[in-house]
Amino acid sequence: MGQTRHGPACLGRVALFPTVPVAALFPAPRHGFCLCGERPGRGRPRAAVWRAPPAPVAAALVTAAAGNARRAVLALEVAAAAARAAGVPLTPRHVVRSDWQVAVDEAAAQMVRAQSPESLLAVRAKFYDLLGHAVPADVVLRRLVAELLGRVDQEHAPAICHWAARFDHRLATGSKAVVHLEAFAARFMAIYKQFLTEQAAMCDM
């Protein structure tokens, strides 16, 4: 890879796109984020720069990547391959979430939808599955908190963040991550159940 003045600011890692080695994801002065790589061929390698994808696609990539540049590159590759296979232009619908993100989002939806022992067992099973697939517990907790904050009223945000910080500390200092994740889920469900009960009582008055 040839040296550029953007070299120190590179955020990504090596990946393939689609047949060109992508070496970096870096901010370009006028075109936002660009992909920089080398065109394969004989003789001296030639640097190649691609402009950023359309704004809606870029926004979807930002959401899917959650601030991780390498994940953004991989998500872009998958989306581009899907669009190319279908013979259609690249659109936000081609940007898909990872399986672990889908699982965490489903757990958050379950916690908001029903607050019962059966619901907690279903959420616990998802935590077991995520940890069994080597998804770090702190990553699961951060994604879970973000999803919960987006699904409930903002008046619950202080309590959610407070308990998330408590259980994040326990994750860092303790063992059996699934126990602490389940405890956080149980705490949230208890708080939210109490809120729903109070709301129902007020409506009956």
C-alpha cells in the first residue's frame, strides 16, 4: 500500500472489496469517508480511491457498525455483494445486521413486551447463545441498553443507565457473565412492570 498523508488517520483493517484489497477507511477532505486500496496488476501498484456510498447507505452502515470501522467495511462488502448478485443498485436494505445484533435486539423486544418468568427464561437463553458464540458480555450489555433506551420513554433512561453501569462493573470484576446479564434483565423488567402497573392504575381512576 502506498503511503499517503492520510496514513496515520487510517481506521480500518485489510479486507476484500470485491476483488481489491481494501487497506484503510479514512476521512477524505471533500468526499467524506473513502475506501483506499491497490488495483491488482503487473508492474508498480497503483493506488485507487472510491467515493463513499450514497448517504442513505452510509447512514445504514454507521448504524450497523456502531462506531467500528472494520465492521463498517465488512458490512459494506456484504451489502455490495448482495446488490451485485441481484443486479440492482446498492440501497440501505442491503445493509443487514449481524446475527448477534439481531439476537440482542430480540432480547430487548422480549423484555419490553412481557415481564414474566417465562420471558426472563427466553432472554436468558439468548444470552447463553450469544456468550456461547464468543460475543463479549460487555458488548451484549451495551447493545441491549441502547435498544432498551430506544424502545421505552426517556423517563426510564436514568434508571436503565444506573443499573447498566452497576452490572457492567460486576461483569468486569466477577465471573459467570450470564448471571449478571440475567440480573440486569430482571431488574429492568421489574422496573418496567411497576411502571406499567402504575400507569394502568392511573387510567382506572
